[in-house]
Amino acid sequence: MEPTSRNQHLSRISTLWSLVCRAHRSAGTMAVPAQRQMLDRYGGAVRRYLQGAVGNPDAADELFQEFAFRFLHGKLDGADPGRGRFRDFVKGVLFHLIADYHKRLKKRPQALPYDHPDLAVEPASLNDQDREFLTSWRDDLLAKTWAALSEQERQTGQPFYTVLRFRAEHSDMQSPQMAEALSVPLGKPLTPAGVRQLLHRAREKFADLLLDEVAQSLDNPTDEQLEEELVNLSLLDYCRPALERRNPSE
């Protein structure tokens, strides 16, 4: 990646943390657009985690609404890039919400039916919570990356999303069969070599977009910090070539 492009990436990353600060430190209506943008960005990961953590769709929805209320009313004012990753801050807030939820369950005076869903879920251990939260965060990053690749295809006409999604859904298909199958939706004949080249470029673009998604939750990260986060999220295999392209001088 050229120095100019790298600076542009870092500018986007810094802007995200500026959005965090604006969302929770501005006064009145000035903070509302930033708060809603933040909720839109992180809400998917939060909802995924809560649904898995409490095992009760209604309870998960209530906890998500509580989280959203805090976001939209500026009550998550402890976010500070100097204290670590924003992901860790969100995780801490969610852990407290879930702990409070289980405390409230224990204080309920009425007896619950033996098959009530609340009785089927015990509070997860801290290690289990960490693992579940990381899985939810990673799944949401991957979903956002697929959406970004689809949007880029819409804007540029490069069929990277179509080809890569087809490959993901037909992992056992060989390139000649892929070329034949994709010629119809893409509206042009493809050769096996052409399909392999498209797949290679699509994977590169997916990795670049995924790396951007990960980087935007960090504070102006170094390559080492990005790699550490990718390891934590079990995404390094996806993004190692993208990391190398980002800093080709090393």
C-alpha cells in the first residue's frame, strides 16, 4: 500500500474514534447523529452476543434496548482510546448488563414453570463470555465485510462479491464448473483461468475490506496492534496478505 493510501486508512480509523468521543461527550442534539451512527455500527455484534448469552429472545431484546438507550442518551461515557480497544469497552458494558439480568432473575419472587426458558440458561463463566463475545464480534465484522464487498460490486461492476459468495456456497465445485455456472449471472462467458483470477482478486479485496473493518475499532493502530487484534479474533488467516500489502516495506 502506498504511503498516501495508508494515511487515508489511518485518517478513517482516527475519525471513528472521533465519532465515539462526539457521540458520548457532546451536548444535546449535537451528539445524536454520532450516537446513532455508533449504534448502527456496533449494534449487530451486540445483538448477536446478547441472543447467545441469555438464551431468551425476549430478554435479549430487552437488554439490547437497554444498551441502545444508554448509547442514544450518552450514558456510555467511559470510552477512551487511551484505555484500550473500544471492543473491550463494549464487552465490559455487556457483561455488566448480563450480570444484572441474572441478578434480577434470582430476585423474582414468583415461581417459574419448569420449562421456562430463563431456567434453561445458567450464567456463563467469564471465559465463556469472552469467547462468545469474540465470536459475535467476529461474525459481525465478517457480515459487514460481505456487505461492503457487495456495495463495491454495485458501484464498480467488478463481480467480486458474486464470485466469492458463489465459491463460499459451492466449495466443492471445480473451476470449469464454476465458469459455466457463473457465465449466466455475469452475462459473459468465463474460462476456468478467468474464474481463478477473479477468485484471487475477490479474496484480496475481501481481506482488505475486512482489515479495514477491524482497524476502525482501534485507535490509530500499528501493524503489530492490528495483527494482535486479528489473532484475538481468529481472523489472521484471512488478513495476513492484506497486512503485508498494507506495509510492503517490511
